[in-house]
Amino acid sequence: MNYHIVTYGCQMNLHESEKIAGILKEAGYTQPSSPEEADIIVFNTCCIRENAENHAFGNIGALKQLKRKKKDLIIAVGGCMVQEEGKAAFLKEKFPFIDILFGTHNLPELKSLIEKKRAQRKAVISVTAERADTEDGVSPVRTSYPNAWVNIMYGCNNFCSYCIVPYVRGRERSRAHGEILREVKGLIGEGYREITLLGQNVDSYRDGDGMTFPTLLDAVASLGGDFRLRFMTSHPKDFSEELVAVMKKHKKICKQLHLPVQAGSNRILKLMNRRYTREKYLGELAYLRQEIPDCEVTTDLIVAFPTETEEEFRETLSLVEEADFSSAFTFIYSPRTGTKAAAMEGRICEETAKDRITRLVELVNRKTREKSAKYVGKTIEILCEGFDEKKKLYLGRDEYGRMGYFRSNRNRVGDFVMLKITEANGISLFGEEV
Ligand code: SAH
Ligand code: SF4
Ligand code: F3S
């Protein structure tokens, strides 16, 4: 039997889709396929911004015809959107042909939900409010070789005022470090070359033995084998000299930090409940670069948060000028029902929001281009991750997160490759193997 999984959202969800594939395999669905040939289609949804939800609505809706033609097809919808208050009932109403709805806390039950659905006509819905355990007993079908994602913690307690994640992912829960080390060792043994430790907020990692994130990172980086180590996401309020010291100590840890700043104005940061100031943030970058001069930093930015003035928006622009990011993800603020910011007055109109995002994207792109241009003529080491069918080139990232493309007449996926850069285009670099 065939399966098809559609994934939206962050790395956490990408990895969870690998776990879903693992569960489907146990349930008898062994082959990934196109939606038309699938016996089960699973949507792993995201609700971080309104457009993420709209994408999912469109694609789920489009399956109505297929479901009519193919009565035995099972359509399952899970992930963050389903976990939103009242959303499961809404989805069932809007798309009566959905067979299974499961929340973020109900992923390990998926196999039994499928079995239940096979035995009854009625739809099966399972959305519980919280989950305590941190081991799901699922063997993921990994699709990202040579990279492997490893969860270190789940949930978030930060309640940034705009963000829905704490509501749909629940309270912070850390996995025991012994379990994490065991999983990473296994992956290295299987030949994975890059391990990414995942958490909504890795700095909050704390297990039952009192292990913290820097000590965990130190322990993982101390494992033997030829691999690279990444982690995400860090929060500026938890930035520590201890973390920087561990990054500096280990060659295996990539010299790249994703440190979302969100905004450049202290008043907006306060309204966002981020618990740091612009000055503190820039101070952290200065310290990081003093200790690890070649470290690259990427970030997330939100424009048009409620009441943001033109002046305040310009503080985001000036922060981008100062901070020297290698790249940034930029978003227009999207109100999420149930969050504090959604109830704030002073919504910014669409026209202003679009104007601000356009100006910000232009600036970010210009900075990225300037940085990339400096690479021309230099040699970088990338870990080859795949083959770009359109460009007909192999691609991979260097430890700083830059994408490098090159030509090869044999499969290089999983190899560390030295590239002499001949051309730069945006964040992408093109080179020749040396
Ligand atoms: N835990 C991570 C990822 C959160 S989601 C972190 O704290 O960084 C990724 C990014 O989406 C956030 O950093 C933020 O920039 C953006 N985001 C979250 N909620 C949003 C909203 N309501 N509107 C617009 N962007 C949002
Ligand atoms: Fe959302 Fe803030 Fe938690 Fe990140 S730290 S997931 S932005 S609440
Ligand atoms: Fe989206 Fe959930 Fe990730 S809301 S960004 S998939 S944690």
C-alpha cells in the first residue's frame, strides 16, 4: 500500500513527517507515492501564520474529487493547525471527507487511529490538551540523508505575544540526555554526516539529571565520528557565554547561529514579550564575534506588529544594517486567535505592511548579496546534500549555512567537498571542486 505525506511549517514538522512515515510503514503502507496512487494521504499542518493555514485548506479541499472516486482512500490531517482550539471541529465541518484528525500530542497514536478508521465508517478524531512523555517509540523513515534531525525538547513556555506555538505544542518537555546521545550515536553509526538538534527553544533544555543545553551540546559534540552538529532555535534572552564557549571548543559544531531578533525597536520587543533589548541583542552578537570571529548569524524578523510606527520599523532596518546577518527570514505579522497580540489595538494596514516587508526584503537581500560576493575566489567545504534537478548541479551547505552548487558526474550526496567559488547569486554560491 502507498502513502503520501504533505508537510507544512518548520523543521520540527519536517522531522515529524519522518515519524509519520515510520508509523505508516508499521501500519502496512510501505511505498511513498503520488496523491493519486496513494491509499492514505496525511497532511502535517502548520498554523504559525494565516497563509500557512490557507495553503493547507486549499490542498485538503482539492482532494474532494479524489476521495469521491476512491472510496477506500484514507485522508488524515494532523499537526499544529489541528491542535488549535476548536480547529478540529471546524475542519471536520468544512471537509466532511476527512477520515482522521490528530493533534500534535497524538502523533504516537496514529497507527491505532488508522486501525480504528479501517473498522468504522465514522471519522476518528483525537486531540488531547497535553502530553507528558518525551519518547514516542517511533522509528522515523528519514528522508534527509546526510542530515538527520534529532528532537531534544518539545513545546515552548515563552509566550511571545504574537506566537501560537505554546498553545499548539504545549509546555516545554526535554528528552533525557541518555536517549538523545543514544539516538545520535546510532545515526552516526548509520553514516549520517550532519546532526541537527531540534527544539522550539533549545536554550530551555533541562533534563531530569540537570543537564542544560550547553552541557548537552558539549556531550553530543564529544561523540566520535566524522559529523557536523547544528542546533535550532536559540532565544536571545537565554544567550550564554557558556554556549559560546562550547561552540568555540568543538570543530564539529557549525559556526552558525540562528538567533531570531524579530524587531529592532525596544518598545515593540517589549510588546512582543521577547524579554531582551536591541542593545542586549547587539551586545550578544559582539561577544559571539569576539570569541568566534567567523561565526555567521541568521535571524527572523516580523514587520507591522500592532502599533509599529514608521520610526520603529526603521529601527528594524538599522538593526539589520548593524547586525551583519548572513540571511534572514522576514514575515508580515499575522494575528493568531488566542494570542495576546491578536487582542491588541493598532493593527497595521495591509498597504503599510506590504511596503515595510518590501523595503526590509530589499535590504536583507542586498546584505546577503554583499556577503556572498566576498566568497568569490575562496574555497569552502560543503557537505553535499542532494542534486538540483532544475540546475542539474549537486548542492550542499558549508558550515556557515551557505548553499554551494557544483557539477559532478558521480553521486556525491553525503560527501564533504571542497569548492572553489566562481560565482555568487543571492545566498547561493557556484563553484568547482578542487
Ligand atoms: N521557536 C522558534 C520558531 C518560531 S516560528 C523561535 O522562537 O524562533 C518561526 C518564526 O515565525 C518566528 O521566529 C517569528 O519570526 C515568526 N512568527 C511567529 N509567529 C508569527 C506571527 N503571528 N506572525 C508573523 N510571524 C510569526
Ligand atoms: Fe513562539 Fe516565542 Fe516560543 Fe519561538 S520562543 S516558539 S516565537 S513563543
Ligand atoms: Fe508551524 Fe507548528 Fe512549526 S505552527 S512553525 S509547524 S511548530
